[in-house]
Amino acid sequence: MEKSLRPFVFINAATSADGKISTVERRQTRISGKEDFERVDSLRAGSDAIMVGVGTVLADDPSLTVKAGARRAARARAGKDANPLRVVVDSRARTPPNAEVLCKGEGRRIIAVSELANADGERVAELGKRAEVLVCGGSGAAESGAVESGAAESGAAGGGGGGGGKVDLGKLLARLRQRGVERLLVEGGATLNWSLISQGLVDEIFVYVGNLILGGEDAPTLVDGAGFVAGAGVVKLELLSAERLGEGVLLKWRVVSEGEREKVRGKEGSAAQSGRKA
């Protein structure tokens, strides 16, 4: 997907020192300190939209609001809503109508559902009272680029080859761009992160690594999903910065595009051929 057709997408997450985003019970765990909470609030205030998967809504019930009054006021002075547009990727329309993201704070909301979920008129109508319900693919046939966002807590895979009844992330991002979204902050969960990264839809990744160990082979990591096979499509990152923040470390990465990776592979192939001739 051409970058000009979608927003600039950046993932922000906090992990334990061993790469977990929550405990094995998949309960919300405080990893960040006050310094990182301030940083995240600033990121939210500077974004046009914030996106999460429904699994994050069901597990953590976040409001995804800008907390600092001064930042909300600054947005208002700039002619923006106090809070960025909040987007929930929810293939099966499972977002509770009383979820914090729908009930707390000013601003617009979008629930992105599949066509199969849209067939359940009662559930969709209930969500439509509090948010715009956006149908993005998922008619039941297998679709490239589809994702089951709720899998963040179930361990099921999304993205890549896609599947029936799931939100098509490429279509969703294109429609967000058409609505004026230029900077999209993604706050998880692990399977939504995988789906976006594996489809080449992420530009940067910010990771706060906290000073604790959570353990557990079944505990969710920064990126879950099906995973890459060695040597096939593995995503490379360029480290932009690393800094101490409170009791942890903040890492900022740029995702190396497929085009850049192809150029590197081409140069490596040419160098190998030259070496054999020599």
C-alpha cells in the first residue's frame, strides 16, 4: 500500500524487560512510570487518531483520552477536538456499549467492523449510538490484509493472508486518511501490532522497556500473531534513539520498508556474485 494513501502509522507500547506487555493472565500491569505516562499523553495530544484492537478494549477498558487539561486546551485552540479520533478494530462488533472508549471524554469514535458483523443489525445499531460504525471488508471469503483484532487476547493470528469475516486494515487506513487522519497512534494489542507490521503498514515503533520481569511463555509480547518464517519477510528496524526515561529505557525505531530491504538484498547478491568471479 502506498504511504500517500494512508496515515503515518506509529506503534507505542510498554514492555517488561523480557518483552511482555501483560501477565500470563492477560491482566493490565503497570510497566511505565510517571515520565512515560507524560510522554504517552503528549503523543496522544499530537495525533489525529488513536487505534486499538477490541481485545485491548475488553481486557483493559482504556478511555484513550488526553489526560492533561493544558494539552486538551491546546488542541481546542488549534481547532481540534479535545481528544483525537478514537478507533477500535472490532471485526465481530464485540465492543461493549458502555466501554470507556465510547463513554468517556469528548471527540469522535469509529468502530471498524467486518461485513459479517454488519449483518447483526441490533449490535451494530447499539454501537452506532455512540460511534460511527465503519464496515471495512470481511464478507466471509478469504481476504488479503484482513485481521481479527480480538485475537490480541486469544492468541489467534491475523494479517498476512487474511481470512473471512475480518477487518481489512489497508481499507481502514485508506478511509481514515480520506477523513483527514495524517498521524495515527496505535496502542495495541499484540495481534493488531503483528497484523499492521506484517502487512507493511507501520512507519515507526516506540517501546518503553520497564524495569520488571513478567515471564510466562503464554504471556502476550509486543508482537504476537503467526510470526515470520526465518528468511521470509522478516521486518528490519533502524534504531533512531535510545534514552533512559525514569527507571526504564525508551527505544525509538524506524521500520525499514520492503523497498529498502529489496535494495539491500540486491546489493548483497551483486557482491556475492562479484566475490565468486574473483
